Amino acid sequence: MTAPPPPLAAIVEMTSGIDPDANLATMDRALAAAAAAGAAMAFFPEMSVLLDRDRARSAAHVAPEADSPWPPIFQDMARRHGLWIHTGSAPFLTDDGSRRANRSHIVAADGTIVARYDKIHMFDVSLPSGESWSESSSYAGGATPVVVDTPLGRLGLSICYDLRFPELYRALVARGATLIAVPAAFTVSTGEAHWHVLLRARATETACHVVAAAQAGTHADGRATFGHSLAIGPWGDVLGESAFADRAAQGDFGLMLAPIDPAATERARQAIPLETSRRIRNAPL
């Protein structure tokens, strides 16, 4: 008897801007296309709903999750399109209102929010390109690794700069992850240097599929992002890469489909049995 084909992940590349309504409309169109293509789950980039480095201007849109219109919109989109959704991330005020959280939501096809994850590692860097970023001046980092069951497998959550901290991914695998999401808004300079090699390393060292939806192109707030959304197999092989960055100025979205085959994870873990070979075991996060 022929085995059914593996489920498809739809990876959406965007050029999100400073207008949440416009960004949400783009997400809705992307979900319609993903559903028509037969995807089981769609993945969006970091800050899919609002990408604005002007914190005073963006403040009008950022609220505690309980008061924000965005989660109910995510739920409605999931129900209408019949798809599981990884929202990428969006900014919310923390419960005490003192800072923001860079938060992902996983929404089931029936509209249920089944998981949330707050980005743990803050992007506080001064780059050789001259760019300087201080995410922790406005954002509070999360503290807890999150793994959730989805139609594509047991999904471990991370966001952008988390990618540089392999101990997080070890903690996700220890919690049963077979698939890892890395929504991102990588700068062009760091993307050119490190994006591909880091994603392939995380896939190879965990024997997980890695799905990385990225922001791409020049944004309304003046920044430029690297794009090149990727799907990586558990052997480190590139299953797909978006070329959307070449046309991001059109303000459209890019859509890439990737099969997520659980048998590939099993083959990789049997071929190189990292867990039985491991001798140094740090305490998980």
C-alpha cells in the first residue's frame, strides 16, 4: 500500500510595514493561496503584523494581548481558511505594561490558540555594517522553551536572534521537537554572512526539519531585511528557498511549499544517533 504524501508547510515571505491592517490583509491573501495549494500549516515571518522601529509611532498599535485585536483576527483567519497558523510574531505589551513582548501564536484550524512563545534572546548588537540595535530597551525576553503538537509534527518555537543559541534547540529536542520554526527579520549584512549556515546547522545538530519564514526587502520604516526564507530537512538539506526578495518592492508576498516528512527525521536520527552518543549533557533550559 502506498504511503500518503507528507503534509505541506506553507512558508510566507513578506515585506511587512507600519500599517497593521495592510499587513493582516496580506496575511489573509497568503493563507488563501496556502489553503488552495493544499498546505496543512502556514508560517509567517517575525513581526508579520507590524514592523516599525519607530517605537513612538508604533505605540498606538501595541497593547496587552487581552486588549489587542490581533489574536481574534488570527483565529478568524485560521477558521475561514481551515489552516493551522504560525503567526511569525507580533509585538504585545507585557502584563505590567512596562515593556513589549515579541510573541508568536500557534493557532489550530478551528481557531483555538494552542501555544504562545515570547522570544527569549534580545537582539542587542553593534554590527560591522554600522547598524546598532538594542531590542532589550523596549522588549522583555521570554524565559520558557515551547513545544506544541501540530499536523506537521511536534513543533519547537524560536524567533530570529534565538537562532544563534544552540542550547535553546537542544532544549526543544529534549521536549520532543521534530520540527523547528525560526521566523525572522534578519538584517542584510548578518543574513548574507550567517543565515544559511546557522539554519542548516540547527537542522543537522537536532535532526529536525527547520522552517524559517523571513521578512524581505525594503520596509516602510527604512530598514532592509535579507529574505531567503528556507525549509531545511533533518539531514541539513535545503528543501526550498524563496526568491521573493527579488520582487519584494512590489509589496506582495512570496509563498513556498515544503514537505515535512517524519520518516526523514527518523532516518537522520537512526543514521547518527546523537542522543546515545552524547557525553556532555547540560541542564535543559
